[in-house]
Amino acid sequence: MAATDKQNALDYINQMFPTEASLSGVEPLMQKVHSEIRRVDAEILAAVRQQSNSGSKAREDLAAATQAVQELMYKIREIKTKAEQSETMVQEICRDIKKLDFAKKHITTTITALHRLTMLVSAVEQLQVMASKRQYKEAAAQLEAVNQLCSHFEAYRDIPKITELREKFKSIKQVLKSHVFSDFSSLGTGKETEESNLLQQLSDACLVVDALEPSVREELVKNFCSRELTSYQQIFEGAELAKLDKTERRYAWIKRRLRTNEEIWKIFPPSWHVDYLLCIQFCKLTRAQLVEILGNLKEKPDVATLLMALQRTLEFEEELAEKFGSTSRSKEAGTAEDIDRVGQNSQTVSDIRKKYEKKLAAHQGSENEEQDGHKDLSVPGAGFNFRGIISSCFEPHLIVYVELEEKTLMESLEKQMQEETWEIEEGSQTNILSSGIQVFAIIKRSLKRCSALTKSETLFNLFKVFQKILKAYATKLFARLPKGGTGIVAAATGIDGQIKTSDKDERVICYIVNTAEYCHKTSGELAENVSKIIDPQFVDKVDMSEVQDEFSAVITKSLMTLVHGIETKFDNEMAAMTRVPWGTLESVGDQSEYVNGINTILTSSIPVLGNLLSTIYFQFFLDKLASSLGPRFYLNIFKCKQISETGAQQMLLDTQAVKTILLEIPSLAKQTSGAAGYSKFVSREMSKAEALLKVILSPFDSVADTYCALLPEGTPTEFQRILELKGLKKTDQQSILDDFNKRGSGIAQPSIVAPSAVPAAAAPSTSIAPTIANPASPVAISSREDVLTRAAALGRGAATTGFKRFLALTEAAKDRKDGPFRKLFNS
């Protein structure tokens, strides 16, 4: 640090005197510096003196402040002492005034209590006189006054005089109660017509009852209702009227009773709701008697009598519900609308909005009912529901009604099937059989009839009848399909025999597909609407999945039958193909006659099918047709005898023509939405036949190389058959076969049957490269199982929901020996 300061001083001097000549100014500079030093020393001395004086001043100020604080503390203690003395003086002055104030308060309370006691004694005495004279109107007012006066003496219960007065008041109320009950016992005996003032007296007595405890009113009303219903009980417990067919007379009796006594019963205050409580007791008594009558029946009741009694009961309950404002009918209000919607497939935006608004209102209504569950049910509209209070006793006995409905529905179904023409009415846009529409029409009428009677177990039992009817209808549609069949589809499904279908049969099959689709969709709507109107405990059991599975099975079987029918039409053309002398053809010409035949079959059937079937079902049909015709054409080449080079060229030309015909099917049917996948599948399947023919065209010395290149999954057995088709003798085949075997060709392809055997089918979008095998050999059997397994796996992978899912299940079930779908393939 010192070195730095020294360096700074030298720099300063060098700066001030840079040259020798500038040294002449040293003396003046020194004088200036000494002058500045003296000035600074003077300022320092003055500052030190000032600081010394300030310290002594501060000590003097601190001593003065301490003295002031001590004086302030002394004054505070003096003020506190004087305040305590003042408080003591004030308490001594006010002590006498406080005693006087308490005395005044006690005297005022005593005077008020004595005055009220006098009033209570006087009121009780007056009430006693009024009670003895049955002066009910005055007694009612006096009761109110005595009750108010008694409330002021709750704190004096232990005082003997008060206890005596309370006991006396209690006995007077008991006397009033006995007088009132005695007077009301004469009501309905005819005395009200003889004594003109009796009704007025009873009306005044009601005022007394209101002034008494609520239990008195309840007891009086209960006794009155029981007395009114005594005659009813006696009348309808007799042997003559204790019958089911006399049920309507019960309701006529209570209606007549209410109407006849309407004027007389006006003596009761409206707040008592006497007619409401009377009807509740009537309903409970009637229900008990009907339960006994139904339970004592030795045989099943007559359906007409039972339904008539139930109908009259429901009408009576509805009248009571409307009269007394019973619980909301939000659910019942939508019943008819929900039922009418069954079978209607279109909904507007407003319909959907109204539907969900009703659901919301019903949900809010149920919440309000739960919140109001604690209300007094003796008040109309407070929660008591007349609907079902009597009619629910019929529920266990309505099985006869369900049996009658089942019989009627079955007869109607049989009639519809007998009248079914299996044709569509002219101008119809749906292509649905009339029997399908009519089946749901009769079900809808049956549902309306039942829902008007009950929405409980009987409705659920009837729903199970609907399931039975629809399954029966599905069975009848199934039975109408042409039977028998052979071919690739038949091998896959397990059906034996041939299916020959005419143009009319094809139309009928399409109608059945559309009808089954309509039934599948409408049965789901039926279950949805039933679940809306049925009681909540049955909602989870309402399910139409089994019925929908039945109709899905009909659709699948119909489409498979349609494919098989078309396939059967190809039998003659396939046979004609094998009869062509391929080994002796001299030149290649136009496409062969059997190709023209295939084209004729498809052009006559496909447009009709495309017009009648929906896109998804027509696509399924195309997939199955392609999976049938492509491999079948491939197999048919092996059924030929010998194929020369010219014959192979002609057959290759025919193969390309058949491929073109198959690719034009979507355009021919005017349904091209799924044509891309279909075209790809057809091209792949037909390319195998083209590859086979190219192998046949190849020279002997390169046939093995060509076969391995074009058909890499071929087998030695298939290769040997190709050599036979080329006309090579067995003695000359061995060297070529040995060369082929050295290549280690795989055998991943399924075997192909001999020319006389029936070819197997593959599922859509599944490639098949067939080989030759003995139909009785284990290889042929295992290959068929392999085809079915692969087809089922494809179906499971491609399917997700709805009809596609069901198609996958049926594909997977084809190779099973049992299961719910096996019956579809055992006709």
C-alpha cells in the first residue's frame, strides 16, 4: 500500500514539474500547500471542541428527561388512587337504588302472575261450564285462551295450585273429547235429518277437536272412517258379492257414498281431508278382500273377468289420483309415445330433444320424491300414490293373461306366415316382407294392452313371450331358405346336398335378409322402449340380445345360401371346362363357352342382388363368392386331363376373362363402396390360377424352377399333378421330381383334393394355394381343418361389433362339433 502511495506521489510531482524549467514554481507551490495544511488543522481543532461541548449537553438533557418521567409516574399513581376512591363512593350511593330496582321487578312479576292466575282460574271454570253444556264454539275459543295461559305457568309446575289447575284442565279436555266422540257417533244414523242443529253442533265440535291435541283429530277421523266402512265390509264379505266379477260394484259403492254424503261431510274442516283418508282406508280394505278372493280360487280365474276387474280397478285408482293430486305421472305419460315408436326407424332432432327433456324431468321428479319422503301422507299430494294400491294384488294371478296373449300372438304369427306371399308389394321402398312388419305390429298392440294394465312382473313375463314369438319368426324365416348344397361353401359350413336357387329364390333370400335386419334393429328398439315403461327392478333384465343373435344367424345363413346357390349354378360351367379337349387344341381363339356361361349367370343375378341387398351384406356376399369361385377355378384346372401348350394359352386367356368378369361385379351391381378390397382379393386369387397355367406352359427342363418361383408354397404332390397335366409319363417324371425335392420346397399350403372330390372353401381375403391329395388321406382331413381355422381367425380379426362380429363368431363356430351356432349348419 505504501509503495502504491509513493508511486502516486511521484506521478503527481512528475505531472506538476515535467521539465527542469518548471522547477521555478516549486516555492509558490510549497507556500500554497503549507497554507492549506494550516486551514485543515484549524477545522479539525474546531470540530474537536464542538464535540466536547455536545457530550456535556447530552448528559444534562438525559438527566432532565429522567426527572420528568419520575414526576409523571407520581401523578399517575395519585390519579389511580383517586379513581378507586370515586368507585367506592359510587357503589355506596347506588347500593340502595339496586335493591329498589329488584324489588320493583319482583313485585311487577308477582302482580302479572297473580293476574294471569286469576284469569286461568276463571277461564278453567268457564270452560268447565261450556263443556258440560256442549257449547263447542265458545269452548274452542276458550281452549285456545287456556292453552296460552297455561304456557305462562310452565315454570311453576311444582306449585300445588298450578298442578291442581292443570289436572282440572286435563279432565275438562277429556270430557270435551268424550262429548265430541259421542256426538259424532250419531253421524250417519239419520239423526242429522231429525235434529236440524246437529250438523252445526258437530261443525262447532270440529273447532274443539282442532284446539285439542292432533292425536284427537286423528283418532276421531279414523273412528269415523272405520264406522263408514263397516257396512261396506259386511256387504262385500258376503257370499253373494265376495266375487271377482263384483269388483266394479265396490267402487260404485264408495263413489255413491262420497256423492251422497258430500253436503253432510262439509262439517269437517277442509284441512282434515276426511274424504282422502276415507279413500285410503277403503283401498287398503278392498285390497285385503281381493287378495283373499283371489287366493281362495280353486282354479285359474277367467281371463275376461280378471282383466275386467283389473281394468275397473285401474280406472278407479286413476280417478282417485286425479281427485287428490297423486304423484307425478311423468313415466306413464311417455308410455304410449314410446310404444308407438317401436318399428319407426327415423327420429327428428326435436324428437330426440323431447326424449331427453322427459328423461331429465323424470329424474328431477324422482329426486323431489326422495326429498319429500318425510312428508305427512295424510295430506293429499304429499307422497301417497293411489296408483297400484289395489291393482298390484292382481299381479301374481295375471299369468293366465300372459298365456292368453302368448296363444293369441302365436296364432297371429301362424296366420301371417300362411298369408305370406314372399313377395314385396309393388311400390314398396323397404324390401321387407309384410309378415315382419305385421309381427311387430301385433307385438306393439299387445304391449299397449299390457302396459295399460300393469308395468310390473306381468309386463316382464309378456316381454319374454315377445322374445319367444320373435325367435319363432326367425325359425320360420330360417325354414323358408332353400335346403341342401355341395361345394366349397358347403364344405365350410357342413351342409350336405345341393342348393339350387331360381331367380325367385334369390329374391326371396334377399327379402329374408332385409326382414331379418329389420327385426334385428326393431327388436332392440322394442327392448329399449319396454325398459322405459317397466318398473325399475326389471329394467336390467330386459334384453333382446338372444333374439338379435337369432336374426343375425338368419342373415348369415341366408347370405351363405345365396352364395351357395350361385355356386351351384357354376357346376355345369365347371364341368364344361373339364370336358374341353385342352390337350388337342390347335389354336387359341376367343374365350371359351363356359366363360360365357359364367358371365351369363352373374349378369342375370348380380344386378338384382345389388339392388335388394344393403352395402354391408352385398359386400359379405361378394367376399364369399370370390372366396368360392377363385379357389374353385384353380382346383378345376387340376380336374382337367392333359393340357397342351396351346390349351394352356387358351385357358390362360379364359382365366383372365373370368378375372375381368369378377372384377366388374361391383359396377354391375352399382355398389362400388367396398370395391377396392374386393378387387385386390379377386386379383390375388385369380393370379394363382394364372401362375399355375404359366407353370404348365414352361418347358420341362425349367418347370421346377418356374413352379418354385411362381408357387413357392407348392408341394411335391401338386407338382407331380402338374407334370401329369403336361402329359409327362410317370417313368419320365422321377428325375424332375427328384430335382424338385432337392430344393426343399415347403408344404405350408393346404392340400387339394383329387379331381373327383369336392373342393374346400376359404374365408374372404384369405389366400389359398391348393395341392393334390387323396380325399381319404389324413393330409386332406387336416388341410380342411386348417382352412376352417384360418377362415375363422380372419373373421375374428376383421370383426368388431354388430353384424360383423356375429359373422366372425359363425365363422369360428363352423369347425366346432357343438355350440349355439352349429344348428345353423346342420340343416
